[in-house]
Amino acid sequence: MSAQPDLLYSEEEEALRSAVRDLLGDHCDPAGVIARTETDAPHDLALWKSLADGMGLAGLLVPEDRGGQGASHREAAVVLEELGRAVAPVPYLSSAVVATEALLECGDEQLLGELASGRRIGALAVGLHLAPDAGFTAVRVTDGLLHGELTGIADATAADVLLVPADDGGLYAVDADAAEITRQTSFDLTRPVATVRLDAAPGRRLGEAEPAVRRALRAGAGLLASEQLGVADWALTETVRHLKERKQFNRPVGGFQALKHRLAQLWLEVVNLRAAARNAADALARGADADVAVAVAQAYAAPAAVRATEEAVQLHGGIGMTWEHPAHLYLKRAKADSIAYGTAGAHRAALAESVDLRAP
């Protein structure tokens, strides 16, 4: 019988968390994030350089002999928790997880090393809303030139290279300069999506699209739960702090029993979310029962994160409804994440299918 996984954070993981949190505390303040959402360049590429180049976090999932750090999904999950807690506008999930996983499947050493070092940013040209087992759009390829349009591509505006599935079954690397990339209206302004148009764009075939896309989307869905955990944990922590400081009738608002009950329920949901997210990251790292663990995590994470952020806005009162307070950033990220890499309903359906409990 195999040993039960240890889902507690190791000393190394806690040290990584501390380092990332310190960096984000110095370079990713809420006011700065809000200000960026009001511009045409919401991505913080200076922060990305510090994370990817300065700390080497872009290559966590890449083996050392291929230019990376040789860590695992558990460490990447810790980074995503902290990025979620700060609603950091960086393409970590898109490039260091999803695009990197696709390249690991294809085995392209050169491009993998460039993404691992942070020299280039990659984006998988598959709609952000797609679940790991969903069908994806492939563009037309003729004589190595790609033609077609793809929508809902996360972080495409920050990408240097696009990984594009084509109708010959291949996955192609396309320089972003060779594509027409147009920002779409996005609910979450810290993770913009875009339309990608290819008109005889040159591409280099990397490998088979189907297994690469499936692997990439599964890792994206599984580690997205850790980002959602960070978002929910921020919402709970900040709401508790606010209710301890806010007074009404000369006593802290947090002392009222009705609010205590709401916070206690929220705490339980965040604790359960942590367990589900850690289990998904551990399963991805071990390569054992990952499909089930990822589906369970996403079936739980989306509603939990949305509820936590909705409660944060409500329980902050009038200030929580303002543009200046960052609560809206977290609510929007939670809402957008709730349909990223498959909705909770899609993942529940996948779980039901796996145990032969199909809907009538």
C-alpha cells in the first residue's frame, strides 16, 4: 500500500512563500494594481522580471537539466497562493504553468529553456474557459503557415510566443509579432484576455497538440485552485481585520454574533479549499490520481472563492463598494477564475462520469 500524501507545507515551501510574499509586499501594492487596470498595459512586467529572472520562479516545473529549478507542482502552488493573495497582474499561470506544461509534453528544449529563464513569456492559444477534457479550436495550417482566429486567450497581450494548435494535429510555436492580438473586454482586468488572428503566420511545429493541451489544461485547472485559495484567504483575513477595527454602538462590529457565524462558516470553507488545493498540487506532483484530484479541487474552489470575496465586499460596508478599496479586484478575479479551465459544474460532471453517475 502506498503512503498517504503529506499535504502540510514543508519548511522549504514556507520559506518560498515568505520570499514571494516579501517581494509582492514591496512591489505589488493594491493601489498600484488598481492604477494599472486603468491603463492599456495592466501587466506588471517589472514584477514579472523580478519573479521570473530574479527569483527563478518561471522554471519551477522544469527539470534542472533542461534549464529550470527542478521543483514540483507543490512549490508552484505556493507561488500561486501568494500571487492570488496579491491579485498580481503577472502571466505566471499562463506562462510558467500552462505553456510550460505543454512544452514539457512536446519536449522542445530551446523554447522550454527560454520560458524557464523568464527571457520569453508563453501563452497557450486555447480559450481560458476550456476544461481539460473539452474540445479546443484548431487553426488551419498550409505549408507551415497558420490561418484562423482564436478568442479568450489569457495573457496573450504580454506573450512573446504563442503555442497554437492546428488542424493537422500539431502544436505550433508562433512569434507574437506575427499575430494580430486584440484585447477583449475582460471582467478581470488583472488577467486580460485577447483575440488572436493569424493570417499566414509562420509557425514551428513542436509536437502533438492533443496530449500537450490536455496536460497543460489539467495542470492549469489544478494549480488555479491554489490561486483561488490565495484570493479567498485574503478576503477572509482582511474582513476579520476590518471587523475587529470597525466599531458600532461603541463595540467592534466583529463581536456581533450574526457576523461571527458568517465568518466561522467562511473560515471552514477556506480550510476545506486549502485541503482540496493542496491535494490537487500534490497529486500533480506525484502523477497519481491527478484527474480526480484536479476535478475535486475545481468543483469546490470556484464557489468558495466567489463566496469569500462577496462576503468581503458586503462585510466591509460602504468602503467595500468603492473603486479605491481593492475588494473589487478580488471579487472580479474570483468570478473570472470560476469559469477558467472549466466551471465547477463541468468538473462535477467529469467526476460523475468517472464513477458512472451520468446525468439522466
